[in-house]
Amino acid sequence: MTVLITGATGLIGQEIVKKCHDNGINVHYLTTSKSKLNKEDNYKGFYWNPKDNKIDHQCFEGVSAIINMVGASISKRWTDDYKKEILESRTKTAELLQNTIKEHNYKIKQVISASAIGIYPTSETNYYEESFSDASSSFLGEVVEQWEAAVDGFKPLGSIVAKIRIGLVLAKNGGALPEIVKPIRFGAGAAFGNGKQWQSWIHVEDLASLFVYALQNNFEGIYNGVAPNAASNKELTKVTATVLERPLILPNIPKFAMKLVLGEMHILLFESQRVSSEKIENAGFDFKYVNLRPALEDLLL
């Protein structure tokens, strides 16, 4: 089996490539950097430049499925120009893939795309399942809504489509965790706001396994990509400090202070989404990291 992965050189994409290879799945991947083009038997790179609508259509040869991970980071100041990039890096890329498949008449059986739990409205009391239909009115909610609609464009081409709504990804060398850890290591860690906002997290290894499991089991529809036990921001901060054996001595950091520092992007720290993993578990997926502390011990010790 050969799968085409967009975003294969990113934090989650690299883990998915490893899991694919562990399962005997060959990988084609798209990259905007010609220096990252490999031509190994099970790992072949192909050039694309979505901004210029360029793509090497040979990336689809022999491919039966796409794992779509491409998208500009949301962890960067949200200027108007960058907000446009966040959106278009998700929607225009999907359109380019679809147009190329159509033009060259490739047959892609399955598409599994990243999505995000940012589509759910912020709430300290709701428990979100995939059937919840109201999208958040925040910028992230609008992005995810348009992203998922763009991915649905694969359906008329004969592909079954699965969308994995990803939560807070915990990883050693990237994403949010190193930023959470930094102040705690220096004794300056603190929760944000009242600390009650829910953080639906997932260990990067489980997330990569989940994508490959979805591939092997022909998933269709929406699935939440989160571990079974969400944590509050206060708990996440406290458990991280405990694992690192550091004290928490500072008061909680108020919202207005982070708004001054980060601008509109500060909502990433204060939005609250408690999200259910029941659907993915009922589909037979077993999490390696069910609880926060073992996940953090694996990544930090």
C-alpha cells in the first residue's frame, strides 16, 4: 500500500511516516523544499508550491489514500495577512490536490485529513461529541469550518473522507509542550485565567497511531483526536510541575496580560473544549496514553 502524506515533514507528519513504515506502508510526500526530496523505495518526495498552484502530479502514482496534514502553524501572531495564510494553507491546498486528481483521472480510495477541536465553542461545562453541530464563532472556528468543507471536495471524486479533529498535541520537540515547560523549569510557571478551561490533549505517538488506524480501517466521517481524559489548564500546569519537580509559586496569569503580549492569538490559552474520545474508542482504537501524567513522564523524563 502507498499513501500520499501532505505535511509529512512536520511534527505530527514525521510520526505518521514512522508508523506507516512500521506497518509496511510506503509513503509519498509533498514538500515545498526541493532540498527535502528523498527517493527511497518506501519514502519518495515530490515538489509542490501551492501558492503558485504547482504540483508534481506523479505524487499520486500508485497511491490509494491521502493523509492530509498540511497547514500553517496557528502558534504565530495573527496579523490579517497571517490569518489569510492560516486559512488558505488548509483550503487552497485541498483544492489543488482535488483539481490535480480530477485533471489526471487518479483514483484515490480514501482521504484522512487533520482538522481541529477549535470548531467547538468555548465552554467549561459542555462535553463535545462529533455530532455537535454548532461551530464556534471564533477565528479558529471559522477556519475549521471552511477547512472541513474544503476536504469534503474529495467526496465527489469517489474518495471516502475522514476528518480527525485534533486537540492539544503533546510532543517532546515541538508544539505547545516545550512552551508550557519553559517557564515551569525556571520556577515561573502558572495557570492561565481561572485555570478551569479544559485542555483536550493527545500524545503525539497516539495521534500518529490513530491516523494509521483510520487508514487501515477505512474510517469515514468525523472523529475527535483526543485522549480519553481531558485536563483543566490548572491541572496540566500542576502535573507538569510535579513531573519536573518544580514549585508553582506565581499567581494565575490574567487574560488581559496575555492579550497584550499575544494579541488575538491569546484565545489559544483561554478557550475551553472538553472533547469526547468515545467514538474512536468504540471503533476499536486503543490509546497508549490515557492519562496525563504518564504521557508527560514519557515526554519530559
